[in-house]
Amino acid sequence: MYDFLIVGAGAAGAAMAARLTDGTDKTVLLLESGPDYLSADQPDEMASPNPFNLLLPRRFQEQYMYPDLMARRTARQEHRIYWRGKGVGGSTAVNGQIAIRGLLHAFDRWESDAGCTGWGREGVLPFFNLLEDDPLEAAYHGQGGPIPIFRMPQDNWGAVDRALRDAALEAGHPWNDDLNAPDTEGVSCYPINNRDARRVSTNDSYLETARRRNNFSIRCGVTVDRVLLDGRRATGVRAIVNGEPEEFHAETVILSAGSIHTPPILQRSGIGRPETLKTHGIAPVADLPVGEDFFDHPFCRFELKLKDEHRARDVNARHTNACVRMSTGVEGAQADDILYVAMNHGGVGVESDSDSAQFGAAMVNNILMDCASRGSVTLSSADPLMQPVVEENMLDDETDRAQFRAGYRHLGSLVALDPIQSICDDVTLGDSDLPLGWLDDASEDELDDFLLEQSSDAQHGIGGCRMSGNGSGVVDPFCRVEGFQGLRVVDASIIPLDCQANTNLTSIMIGEKMARAILDGH
């Protein structure tokens, strides 16, 4: 019998497992559906600063992702592949290595608007500091933590990085040395979790050391079906291992399988909306909004047909270094609601099965970082080997559409400036043949139609097991599943309101914060 059984070895799960076993007598079993490997044994493509080397080839999708996982971005689109990491490190082993913190004023709203006591800026900042090793010395940064923070020198930026920087500065956006400083906007270099030109995932940074501890065990190739319950107390999980059922038991079960795979585990356990569960022959145990309130950050690009001398050729060339954070000022929107992203390439010399609606050759992207639209993650079957149905429902909310339109039009004005025009033979809108000038005459309705048809997502799956302070969500502010003992959810699915940033660091922070809360007896 273990003290803790953690399901999922990704951002939050790996951080929790490492902290709970560090200098304690607590025993932890970490279960992961994907492969196990040491840092030294990962493929070079996984370590590369260019994530497309890993994301695009089918052989890597089958080994380190879920090629049968699909998601519908907007109601106008069909389901397409949705990249989630599989294996130790989870999505931190396959993502773009973006190390942007959630915004502190966004966390203040978690506390004030969602009632999540302890999750405001003062509650989360110490754990962002704890996880990072940032060379910038400031009270709001940490040194010596597991995650190295690196900013690419501008001399090493790609052509699109430099062009977006110069266009934005020309248009009056300020320069910002530190995108992770509190309450800052402007043109910045992305902080990334990278050291010596190699990715540092949570497998590299947390599990590599924890593996040596006698109180820690990892089992991979384990697909968790459901939580085992004795009344309202969790006693373990039932899983599929090598095609056969197997049970694992612990005093506390912690689901950290992420916003895509944690909700289905709860639903198969009888925790969710009764009408959904009964459809799949599952007896309801508790009526909770599991799988609801899922969302992601929509983006839509301007495709840049680069002149030959500006095209990336090094297979390890970083795909993005420059970004611009700004506020649209749309009524009802939060500050810092838009992020513009330079993309020097969509893969260099990599044969791809990826759909062109997601990535082109080179681009600048408009990303909405303040989303009110909500979708869902629901069972497609009671079979744990079947992927869930993911409906993102992006841009369903009118304020979201107004912000996204404003952001896209303003980015179009930057694209029209000489720094970007001078590196391009042509510019088109999204995955279409529409010229840049189309925006000048497009009505709001026409632009909405275009964005609903063309937008993809930033692969920032959020929500599905919403945290609340009044019992209306799935978990309470200590991530305990409402109405149950010995059962917690600790991953990005608990996020109640937009953190307004890439979810990489915020997910690790959640694991760090909850490990400390548990060790403190909460």
C-alpha cells in the first residue's frame, strides 16, 4: 500500500512525485500510460530547440503522443489531431518549450472571482520562483530550481522574429526585457525551458533525480480505467497493463493525467453528469461538472511567403523567439488579452502528416489569451483505450470574437509595415489565398466567418475539472474532489479561469503548490 498514487507523469504529476518523495518517508507510485526512458535515452529530436522535429513525423506521434486523439476547434470545423504528450514528462517532452508564467492579475481573479482562496498572486508566486532557475535576479524570480529559464540572444533570432520585433516597435509597442516580470506588456523574447540548446522536460528536471529514491516507483505502459471507490473514499485505481486488468492501491489517489485524460477517468468512475454516464452504461456515483468548462487559446495566422534568403534551413533552428503581449481594450476584456507570435518556420526538412490549417511555412500568429468560451471533454465509450470526444467550442463567446477580431486586425497593420513586408514575397491570411488587403474591406461578420473557419488552437488544454471555492466545481482549493476522501485532481484541468499564458509553467506550479499543501497536512 502506497501513501500516494499519482496518475500521469507530465507537468504537474512529475513535479508532485518528486516533491512528495524528497526527504520524506512518503511512498509514491507514479503511473503513466506512455513509455519510460532516461534523459540520456531520449531521441535527439525530443531534445531539439525545434519541436517540429518530434511533433510532425508519424513515428514520433505514435510513440510519444496520441495520434488517435482528435479535437474540434470551432463549431465550423471538423475534428483534427490534438497533440498531447504520452510518456514520462508528458506534454513537457513534446511542446514548444515556452516558459511563460500565468499572469499574476489572472491569478488574482482565481481568488476573487472563483473563490479559490490561496490562488492569488501571493499564493502562486513563491511556487513559480521555486520551480525556476532564472538568471535574471529579482524578487519575483527564483534561482536553482529544477526548470532552467533561457532567453535566446537577439543575434540568434530568426528572420520572422526580427521582423515582428521591428514592426511592433515601429508601431509603438514598448520593448520588455522580461516577459515574466509582473504586469508587463510589449515586445519580448520568449523565455524557454532549455539548457545548452536542449529541452528540459519534467522528466529531465524532476524525475531524473527522484528515480533513485527508495520511496518512489514508476510504472509505465499503464492505462488507468477508473478510480476504485469504497463508498466515497478512493482506495486505488483499476488499469489496463499489457491488455490485462490490474489494480493498484494507495491511501490517496491523485489524478494528474491532464485536461484531456483526467475527466474521462472520473467519468468512468461514475463521477460526472448522470445523463452522460448512463449513455455509456456507467452507474452514477456523484453529479459533478466533470468534462465541462474545457477551453484552449485560439490562434489565427498570417502566412508569410518568405524570400529565399530569409528561410530557415537548420533543422534545429528555433521556431519562435519573439512575441508581443498587448491589450485590445475591448469592453469586458481583461488586460493582456492578446499575444502575437513570430514563427520562423513550421518545420525544417521534416516530412509531415500535419494538416496545413495548423502550421504553414512561416507566419505570425494572433493568439487570444483571455477566453470566455467553454467546451467539453466527454467519453466516446466506457472503454479506457478509446479517446474522449473533445469539443473546444472556441470563439463561441461574443467578447472572445470581438477581442480576436481586434487583435487580428491590429496584427494585420503590423504585417503591412516594411520590416515584415521586406522579408516576404507575399502574405496571405490563414490557410487561404486571401490577400492582406482583404482585411481593409471585410465586415465584422465576414471576419468572424473567416476566423471561425481558419483558427486553430495553441495546444493549451485547460479545464474540465474546475476548481471553485463554493462547491460548484469539481475540486476545492486544495484540489480535493468534492464529496470524496482520498481523491484529488492536480493538473491543468482544475484551472477555473484563464491564466492568460501558455500552460506549461502554470501546470508545473500547480504540482509544486499542491505537493507543499499535502506535506503541510492539507
